[in-house]
Amino acid sequence: MTTTAAESAQTFWMVFNNELSIINNSIKDLSDKSVEIPPGEIEISTRIDDLKKKISQLQTYSTNNTVVLPPYDIRRSQEIIETINKEVKAIEILSKPKKKFAFSSRISKPNPINKAVLSETNKPESVVPTSSSSSNSLMSNLIGDGRLIYEKLTNEHIIVSVETIETHLSKLTDGLQSPTVNLLLKDCSHCTIRTQCPSLGAVRLEGLSNCSVLLGPCSTSVYLEGCRHCTVFIACHQLRVHNCSESDLYVKVQSHPIIEDCSGLGFAPYAFEYEGSEAHLQAADLNAATCWDNVVDFRWHKSSASPNWRVIPDALRVLAADLISLPLPPVAAKEVVAERES
């Protein structure tokens, strides 16, 4: 029996998607480990090499099937392979050995600054209590890998600014220039969170609902997991969105934004401006980034447009300023990790 072109394509995508799922799980795991494992760790280097081999094998499989695939399927498979190659490259860059900040040695023998950070984990010096927020579980803490965490917040207004990040880290890193801070926002609801600093690295948004997040330029990647009914402004080199729904993303990315297991997403160009934002874009090497509407849906391989995302019509786009209920107050340089609007 002769195999039709449609059957050949169906068989190809079944095998391709199975292998792609394995690769995507590895990329997600490596993205986590690139933050949690010290750069240069042998384990992550070996796993990156193994991942490259898997992608090379997928490329070979795709190339060998070009004679039986329609032009769209060929273009689509190459687009996906190009995207995951860029993601792995970004992880590899992030995991390369860098000059150590010596966080661990300072933590073992804390100076007054470190001691303040460690002892005030559940009550940051920067928090100005209000009647509506005193009962919230606010957790913001700079840990050994340079990660700043905000977790389980409700009805909060958070600012991560130049002064609060750079002043604090300059004390912790013996004056090293432009240290990178990785940011985790987790399980927050009805919050407005904005970052306005040039030292932002990898950012993860997990389990957010009904939040407005305005991110200044990120020097590596941004990952969204399980977010619902959120509006997020994102400027980064790689963007991956997984298991998110009914959210609007205003993006400026160096490569194709990737979505997977998502629905009801809207995309529009990034438009978050503040004093110093142009310089921050330049520092993150994002001036020339133009991607925002060339979204790759890993769960949609038909020639028709994916039903899981749309371009937000001009009339329905929001302004970043409209999401900020209070103006940014002047911030004095002082030894704090992050500031919250009162």
C-alpha cells in the first residue's frame, strides 16, 4: 500500500514530537539547574553535551524526511530546531564559570550587611507595613546564587530598583561591577511587581494569578509556568511560556517566543519605559531585539495559525503606566534588597 503525503507527515510529527518532548524536559531541567548549580559544574556541562547530541539527531531525522514533507512542515521543523538550539546556547553561556562573588564565605562569617539580610528573611528592612499587607507571607531574600525571591504575596506593590539592588550587591561582592540577579516570583496574586535595574539575569514566574509584572531588560531568559490572568512586560533573549492561560504578554525578544500547553495568550510589542530604560536595554544587549509576534507553539504543527495565542489589537493594548497604581517614589541608596510601595 502506498503511503500518502499526509500519512508521511503524520508519522514524522509523531516521532518528532516524542523526541522534542524529551528535549524540552531536559531544557527546562537545565534552565533550573543553571540557576541552582554553581556555574562550571561538571554535571551541567555533561548534560548540555548530551542535549546537543539529541538535538543533532533530531536535525538529522528532520533532514532525512525532507523528501516526503510538505514545505510548511519542513520550515516548521527547522524553526523549532533553531529555537531550541538558541535556548541551549543561552543555558550554556549562563553556566560558564564566572568570577565568584564569594557569597558562601560571607554567609559563614557574616558581616553586618549579610547578617541583616539573613536575619530579616521574613521581615525585610525595606518593607513598610500597611494595614492591608501585615498578614501576608512576604518572602524576599538574596541567596547564594544571587536569586531574589518573592513568594506567596497578595495585593502587594513591589519595586526592584537600581539603588536597592546595586547598592546592596556592591557591598556583598567587594565592588564587582554589574553582578547579575536572578529573580523568582512564585504563587502571588493580585500584585503589581516591576523591576528597574540593569543587573537582572534569569527570571521565573510561577503560579501567578491576576498579577501585573513589568520587567526591565533581562540579560538572559524569562520562563513562565502556570500563570493565569496576568499582564507581563518582558524584554529578554529567550522567552518560554508553559501551561499559562488568559494572559497578555508585551515582549521584546531576541528569538522566537515559545509557548507550550497554553491557551488564550495575547502578544504585543514591549513598551515599558522609565528613566534609564534605554541604557538598561543596551546593557542587556537588547536594543536590536525585534521578536514579539513570531510565536512558536510547540503543541501546534498545522499550517493554520495556532488557536492558543493571538496578536492583541491596538485598541485593547494597555500602557505600562496604567498598571502602576502609584508613582515611583525617590529611592535613597541604602542597604536593602528590594522596596515595596506603601
